[in-house]
Amino acid sequence: MPADISEALARRLELSRERVLQVCSLLDGGLHPVFIAHYRKGATGGMDEARLAALIEARRELLELEALRDKALGHIECNDYMPRDLWKAIHEGQEREVLEDFVRLFKPSRRTAGQAAAERGLRPLADYIWNSPADGADLAAKAAEFVKPEKEVRSPEEALMGAAHILAERIAYDPLVRRTVRRVFWDKGVLKSRGAREGGKVPPEFRGYLQFQEALVRLPPHRVLAINRGERSKVLRVTIEVPADLLKAAILEVVAPKERFETGFCDYERKVWTVRTPVGEHRFRAMLEAVVDDAVPRLLAPSIEREVRRKLTLSAEDHAIDVFAANLRSILMARPVRGRRVLAVQPGYRTGCKVAALDEQGAILGETIIYPLEPQKKWEDGRAALLAQIQRHGLETIAIGNGTGCHEVEALVSEAIELSGLDLQYAIISEAGAAVYADSDAGKQEFPNLEASLRATISIGRRVQDPLAELVKIDPRAIGVGLYQHDVNQQRLKEALEGALVSCVAEVGADANAAAPALLRYVPGLRAEHVQALCVRRAEGRIAARDELRGLPGWDEAAFRAAAGFLRVRGGHPLDATRIHPESYAVAGRVLEKIGYRAQDLSAADTAQAVRKRLTGIPLEPLAAELGVALADLSDLLAAILRPDADPRQQHHGPVFRKRMREIEDLSPGMWVKGTVRNVVDFGAFVDIGLKEDGLIHISQFSKRYVRNPLKFLHVGDVVDVRIVAVDHEKHRIALTLISEEPKRGESRPAGESRPAGRAPRGAPAGAGRPARPSGRDGARRLPRRGAQPRGAQPRAPAEAAASPGPVEAAPAGAGSPPSASAAAPPARAAGRGEEGPRRASAGQRRGPPPGGRDRGPSRGQGRAEGREGAKPPAVPGAKRERFGRSRGPPRSGPPRTVVSKSRRDLQDRGADEQGRPKIRWAHYESDHEDEEFADEQAATLPEAEPAPARGGDAVASTAEAPAPPPPSPGSDVARPACPAVACPPHPPAVPGASISPPEPPAAPQPPPV
């Protein structure tokens, strides 16, 4: 690898250059990235798959950048003169667009007006205007010299017009000008969308964009994709607008500077660099201003606008693909339910509901069709048929597809369980992709004699038993847990999703004798011919050892080395059933010899237990130095010996099982229910709470603190306890929250009323009053903060009658409980902490002391908890400083924020009713693609989350009914009472037609000093 590439990679990824060279050497050697992440931790320094993927992507980008740089230098260095600043700009350019500007100069183009004017001999006149000599003639006299009727220049005005065309193209193609205009676009540009045609029917998902505008630096990815879809559908007309005077002034600073300096400028027509040394005011500045006025709307702005739109789209697609891959991984890594016989039911109306009974391995035991729904309405016959299948085959679990008629079938199953008195549970399972599997070649080969609908029913039941083994048979794009998945580049999406499948299969492993061909296809390093040879071999007899894979047709040493560690062979060598790679068997044998055992001793249960007991607590560092292996590799080897059958999916959530169904009429605001996260998008998460409709947790309802990325908070498949915020019975809309309900400041609790479970009294230690949680992660809900064990907490809502399989299910907990000062560092996805740390008070807000207490500042434990999430945000120049040196930053621009005020008139102006309660409105939601219009309106109208209690007891302003803070006592150091707090959602919705003042953008590439 070139030295400059490795250095740039090391700087970008914050790694040493030697580490980067080692990893790149492994990649160049043909090793799969997943293999490197699992079995070359000593060389990579323990880099996981995500960091390796980031290194590979950064390497690809830098190689493409170097190719562009070489191309630009190849064209430019052939000129006689190239100023040092331009040479430096090319060599130090780290943006693809900057280098493309230089390459664009030499691309062949169609015949332009400027080229035609140059052929008529008007280039000297353009150079004269451009250089503005101090002692030259004026424009009229100079233009008269170029009047030549034989060259179609009949007047001085025509000569000046031709020179203006030449200068316009020179300005439009110059790299320095384009870089300046690009910076203005990103800093001050506003994207606007309008209706493409008057009248006509507009699809509901685009109604929020008929009068829409938002600054480019604040435009979220999902809105970019939605606007692009509307533009492709010819419903929207999209433009990017920048202040014309600001753009013109920025260009004139480059074209006609007022101060004297030397600069290199591109002569676009002759492909050479020239030097200009203007002195004082440009003589023909008025002429150049007219040229700029013509060049910007005709040549420059459309080109930069297309470039900006393309970059916005690519960034939005990358984000959407990452969201889809993360959601897919959560579904694939769901905890399997092993050892249970399952009754799978696929709802249907006219054609009936398909029913299939499956044994513990997923083999079909029996099948039937029932017609409890319209138009047959054979309800009692369907219930009797279900009970007959359950009793005949000894079934324990029922899996119901979530398709059309799911709610009615759930009522049928719930009634059958209640009337029969059987100890049964059911779960609602996603049908996404089941029909795709039923019509695929894999489904037809597995069940050639069954109908497609019955194959789909079997797939639904198997998703309970082993989600990974079943979902790998389906095109991952058909699972439908993405964000505008049909609007992104399908090839890139397919590659990303297949990468997620490979990663999941490698982490779990595959049985070489029992895994389906569809699962083996995603083992790292295996191709279709390798899978075919393996299937042919095991059809002849059971594979007894991993070494037998070396002799398979088409399996060379590279294929065996890449795949052997991820394939399990049980019944032979004891290490063949673990994730230890065969190349490490010798090291494993030496480790066992150090404690007086051999590898064969792991085959017997009693000796295996003794071996693991001896290995527990053994010092690793001296052992690694003695064996000459990396500490990370030795740690993984011992972990595989201690837990040979460990399944990483056991720490993830499984399906939520119930015994009775829930109606929407049973819900009321304030109730706590358990649900499963079905999809996570930019603006929130959709949760299945056992109803026909999914509820929405808006991102502002995730936590009392600011949350930027929902994927760091929730993942698809997570089991969470949510509180009902609002229920619209007419439109069947359900608004949810993870924030615990806190009493308002200043309100006294009635005498004798107990404090609700899950909330600690004020002044109590952090984490007190939280409901009990089970040990481990199985069944535990994801809390905003992981604190200490609770003290006698009770669930807020009626307990679910059903329990999920495996470990005990977690009791509902307050998703906003204060953190524990002594809690251990939470994982990366811990809730309640955004990427930018806790939310601070708004600028200009002064906090007073808490009622009846003195401001003591945050505790030491709280300070440590705040610093665990990541690095402290950088200070903003000119921003006010808070305690402990934290910077609040400048006031956030955008739509006005809702202010909690005592004035009834103010509350009415901000969308509240007469009692001061925010109004609830709902927008249309399309199930085909997660429309953010519903989320935006919900964010604007949902009840604001109670501000988190300030650290150190700082006062928090109450609502309109809260009493004013008490006056300061004599001798107190508080001079003024606290100002009203500002309550606002962390992601304010866009206001159509609003005037937007974009905030300071992220650091853009700066041009070199000219």
C-alpha cells in the first residue's frame, strides 16, 4: 500500500500506521473481513467487524481519491506554469468534489457560446477585461477594435457580448470559484419543495412537502429520500435556494478582489494557468458583476445544485442502508425457542386460515385449513379444529402470522385457550418474506408436494424455533424492516444486507451435518460450489471431523481456512464442536497440558467439568507470553473451552408470548404495557403491543435527555415496557413513550397516597424505587439508565398473563428512572443517553435553588455517569459556559419552540386547549414506507416530556398551574428567582413556509490561502 494512503487511513481511523499496514496486508492476502475479526485479533488489535468495515470503506474512498488526484496532476503538470497554491490545493485536497473540479476542466464538452466567441477572435478582449490594465483604453474603445463583419462581429456590443460568454464559462469552470460557491450552498442553502402541479390528488405521504423548506445542514436523511420520491413521482418540484447577494459577493471576492495579491486562475479555453495581480479596485468590476449575474443562474448554480443533491442522496442512502442492516441483524439474532412443538397459523379470509403442526426440529406433523372469518364464519368449527391439532400432536406454542385477519385469529386462539384450560401461549410473528420463501426454489425443493400457502405457514412457525436458520432462506430485502428501502441503490443495499447475514451466521456458527444449504451459503469464505460439495458429501454419510472438509471437491486450503472455524462438527474431536479454529488446536493442547489434561478429556462430562474448573481464573498475560500468542486470541480460545455450546442469541430478546388478547378499548393514557419493537427509523420506533395497530414511540419520547440516533437506543426485536400517552379510538392511533411519569414540581401528593412503583422519592439515592429486573439480559427491558437493584417496586400496569420462554420476564419499569451513581458502565445501546450527552438548559435560562434546599451541585457519581457515553463535546467559541466547563453552544435556529407559560393566551397560541393541555393531532401513516409526517405532527402535539430533575437540585420550571418559587431567605446567595424553563422536543418538526436561518454547518473543506 502507498505510504500516503496508510498515513491517511491511520489519521482518519485514529490508528497507528503499523496497525493499518497489518490489517491491509491481511485483506490483500485474500482473507475474509469476518475471518480477520474473529481469528486475527492479535494483528488487528481487537478490531471488530464494524471497525474493519469502516477501514475497508475508507480505504476504497482514499484509493479513488488518489486516482482522481493523479488524473488531475497529469493534466495540470504538463502546463508551463502552475502556482504553488494550486499545486498545494490538489495535493492536499481530501474532497472528491474538489479534485473533480480540476479534472472537469479537461473533459470534452459540447460546443458552447464561449467557444464560438473564441473562434471569432474575441478571447483577447475577454483577457483585457479580465486583467484590467491600469493604463488601457475603456471598454467601448477596446471593443470597437474587434468589430469584424467577416467574423460575424458587427458592433462593439456584439464583441462585448461574446467576451462576456467567454468570461462566464471561465468563471463557471474555475475550481476556486466552484469551491467558493459550494461552500456558500452548504452554509446558507435551503431546500424547498412545492407542488409540481395545481389541483389534482396528492398522495398523503407527500402532503407535508407541498410547502416545505429546511436548511441543508439540518435536513435529515429520511426527508431527503421522501422528497426524492415525490420528485420522481412528479408530485413535487424541488429547488435549493441561497441568498443571491451573498453568493454574488463571494464569487466577486475571487473574480474581482479589491486588495492586491497574486493568484493563479484557470484559463478554461486554453487549458493553462495564468497569474493575475490586480491593484486596487477592478476597472471593469461592473462588467464582471454583469458576467457573474449571467453565469450563476445559467451555468454555475445548476451544476452545484445537482452536485449537492447528489451528495445529499448518497448520504441519505448510506444512512438508510445502515438502518436496514442494523434492523435485520436484530431480527436474525433473536433468541430461538428450542425444544417446543409449534402450531403455525396464517390468517386468511376467503381462502381460509392455514394451520400447520411442527415438531421440535421444524418437520411437519399435520396440516389443515379452517374458515372462522368472512365469508364462511365457521368460528366454532375453527376453534375445535385448532384444539384437535393441539391435542393430537402435543403442541405447546402457537405462532400467528401478523397478516390480514391477524386480530380476529388472535381472538379465536385466545378464546380456545381460555375455554380449553390448556397451558398454551401464543405469539404474533411477522409474515414478511414468507410468501417469497414459499415461491422460491429453496421452498419448492424442501416441500415439493405442498402448496405455496402451506409452505409460508411452515416458515412462520419455524421463525419461532430458529429465526436465523429460517430467515436466511429469504431475500433480506423482502423482510421489510428498512427506511425507504425501495428508494436506495438496490445493489448497495443487497451487498450490505448480505454482509449482515454473513456476520450473524459467523457469530452463531453452522452445523456442518444439519445446516440448510441456504445457511451454509452465508458462511464466510464459502461459495456455491463449496456448499454443493458439502451437501453431496453429507448425503453419503455423516461428517465425523473437520479435517474431512479438506478433501472435498473444490475445497482448497484457502476455503478450508476461511470456513472451518465457523462450521461445527459434533461427535468427533471435542474441539470440532467449538468455535476454535483448527489452526489453534496446537495452542489449545498446550494450554490443557499446562493443567494436566488433554483435549480428549473434554468429551466426558465429568472430566470436562474438572478442566473448566481448573481453567477458571487462570492468569492470561503470563500464559500468553509463554505460548507466544496474542492475549486477545488466547482469551477467545479459553472462552470457547469454558462455554463450548454458548449461543450469542441467548442474550437477545425472543418473541413475546401471551395467553389472552388485548383490545384497543382496554388501553388508557398512563397504562404500562409490554411490546416488541417492530421497526426503528429516524423519527422513532414502531412497537407491537398486541393490537392490530402498532404504536409509535417518537424520538422525543425515548428519554428526557437528547437522543440523536434511535438505533443506539432501541433495536428491532427488543422487548420494552411502554406507557400509553394517547389513544385515538376512531383512527386507531396509539402514541407511546418510554419516559416514566413524574409528578410535577410544586404539586403535593394527597395524604395517604403511595408513591407509584418505579419512581424514587426526591432525595432518595439514585436508582431507588425501580422495579425488579432479572439477572442477565434475557427478557429484560431496555432502560434509559441501568442502575442499582430496586426496592420493593410494583408493576404500574396489570401484569401480562403470559410469560416468554426461557428466563423470567422483566417486570415493567420506569423508563426514565434516575441513574445510579454506582452503576457500571452501560453498553453502547443503553437508553437515555444520546450521542451528544445530556441536554442542558436553554441559553439565557437562569436556574434557581430547589424549594427548601440548597444547590449542592451534581454528585460525584452523576458526573462519572455523564462522562461514560463518549468524549465531551467541543466548546463553541463565544458560547456561554455552564458549570464544570461545559459549553451550551449558540441558540438553536429553526422553528420556534414551545414555551411553558402561565399565560392562557400563550398556551393557546402554542396549540393548547383551554385547560393548558397540548392538543393531539394525527397524520396519515403509510405502512409501505415509514412516513415521517405522522411523527412530525406527533412531535409537535404530544405532551412535552417532563424536564429531567436538574443535577445538584437545580429548580425546574413547572407548568402553568405550578406556584411561583419562594423568595430567597435572608442571607441566601440567590439574588433572583428562576426563569421559566423552556420545554421543547429534541427534534422540532419542519414548519412549511417558515423562514429558516440555518445554523453553523459542520466543518467544510477550506480552500488553501490564495
